[in-house]
Amino acid sequence: MIVIHSEEHRLQAGRSELNDGQLVPCYEKPARADIVRARIEAVGLGPIVEPTRHGIAPLERVHDAGYLGFLQTAWDDWVAEHGADIDALPLNWVAPGMSRRRVPRSIDGRLGFYSFDAGTPITAGTWRAATSAADSALTGADRLRAGDRSAFALCRPPGHHAGHAFYGGYCFLNNAAIAAQSLRDGGAARVAVLDVDYHHGNGTQEIFWERGDVLFVSIHADPADEFPYFCGHADETGAGVGDGANLNLTLPWGTDWNAYAQALAVAAARIREFGADALVLSLGADTYGGDPISRFRLVSEDFLRMGAAIAGIGLPTLFVLEGGYAVDDLGVNVANVLTGFEQV
Ligand SMILES: NCCCNCCCCCC(O)(O)C(F)(F)F
Ligand SMILES: [Zn+2]
């Protein structure tokens, strides 16, 4: 399995995030990619290559042009107002009943206009890091189009919380959605996205909400209890021609492999029934029992079983890294999914 990875991920190194009322060091940090890369090399999963640059066009196939323009200038606009010693974080958002008709001139206003949390710092390197992650996912999509059975885009920052025109949950560009759209544009008639991150992929859901050509399936902690809280419920099935092409499988805190495997079997059956030509797998490993911000109870061996179950779907598969914050074990857990897949 080829692995695509850019050193430019290191350019996203936020100082702090707002979590549970406090500014704390960022959980989504460069060491995450380093430990995954080291394990991938140790197990000899496959060659590790740099992404090819794809420019802004594939990003515009998924994201709003005004949002992309904002992301490109946000840091400079922030520095002009607040200086370069503090990362850019929003301080207020659009609440129900407030107007979203005008984009504010203020950088503080635009940070809130285009985001949904204060846990996702924009820094000097955010744009370059985020575009390098999107290029990794796009390069992986190119490999599937060239006939590879699988590829792994070792992406940082992650993407599945980023929507058409918003960022949050450590995500700026939706790497998995950008790759899925690239596969569609490259000739795949139907593409499935399966999200196994502990958190609901609200961004991916929003992007494909009214699309019947891309199936989105997510297995995640019940949003009644867990971030991102406001969507991801089982009754969210899509809209218009997309109705029925969105499947949310929610699980309670404390979920172990037995329960998780049953949800994964339902997801696999739905994907087979959909008749996709390719699968994009949003691979978060924060379902791990040792994860500091999550509350499922998978153990490292379960990730081997997860990889085998994904292989059982029988589609060319692009793995795209999302979350996972038990950094010491992240490499083993991610590599186990990929190894489990390859062994089928
Ligand atoms: N008390 C709850 C704090 C929640 N803090 C934000 C959690 C973000 C999770 C991000 C992720 O793991 O879903 C991704 F894959 F996108 F990286
Ligand atoms: Zn997550």
C-alpha cells in the first residue's frame, strides 16, 4: 500500500485550543503524524511518497470560494489586528435568529462567521499545512484511479469536520470529501465515504447532504453526548436526491469492539448495496480506549479486525487520516487498520 505524506503538516502547530473552559495545548499536534509515519516505516507497509500539488481547483469542487479566500488571508489579517504572538481563535458565532447575510469586514467577525468552535487555531502555516493534506488525499485518489487497490493519505490537519464554508474540530479542508469528489470527477460513478473516527463527520455529511452519487456512512459517539453535538443523529438521512445516501450509526460512551463490529457490519452492507466504485475511509483512531478526549473502548488488536472488515467490503480504498490523540499508541492503531486490510 502506498503512503502519501507531506512534511508541510508540521506547519500546523497551534499553541492552544479552548477545551472545557480552558486554553490547553493542542491535542492535534505534529507528533501525531511523526508517530504514524515511524510505525508505517517500522512495519514496512509500503513506499512513502510526497504528494503532487493539485492547486486550488479540486478544493473549489468542495469548498466555497469565499471561504477558501478567507482561509488564505486569515493569518495576515489577524496579525495586522492582533500581532503574530497569538494564534487566531474566534470569539463569537452566529446563533439561531442572527443574520448570516453579510460577511463581516473584521477578522474577528470572519473567524466566527466561518467556524463552529474555538478549538481550531489558525496559524502562520495553516493554509500551507491544510493544502498539503488535501494534496496527499488527492494523490491517493490518483493512485486508486491508476488501479491501486489501496492507498493511505497520512493527513494533518484532519478534515472531516470542515464543511462547504466552515472550519472547526481541528479541520480546515475536508481531505476525504476532496478526494471523493476527485474520484467522481475522474470517472467513478458512485463513491462511498465511510467515517470510523470517534466523532461525527459533520463536514462530510454537509458537503454531500443533497448528493445521491456519494454515500456517506459514519459510525460515531452519540452527538447527544459528544462533539460536535448538533448533528450526526440516526434520523439524518440526506435531502433531495441525496435522501437515503447518508447513514449515521451512533454508539454510546463505553462502546467496545463487539458493539462497534455490529455497526461496522451494517455500514459495510449499506456500502455494498449502494454499488460504489471506490471507498474513501476517514480513518480516525480516537475510538481507542486510551484516547484522552474520547470514550469508546477499542483495544489495539481491534484495529486489525477493523481493517479486515473494511477489506471485506471489496472496494478500492483510500484511507485518509483523521483523529486519534493517544499519541504513543496512535502509530500502532493506525498501522493495524492498514495491516488488517492488507492481510485480506
Ligand atoms: N469536551 C469536548 C471537546 C471536543 N474538542 C474537539 C474535538 C475535535 C475532534 C476532531 C476529530 O478527531 O474528529 C478529527 F478527526 F477531526 F481530528
Ligand atoms: Zn475524532
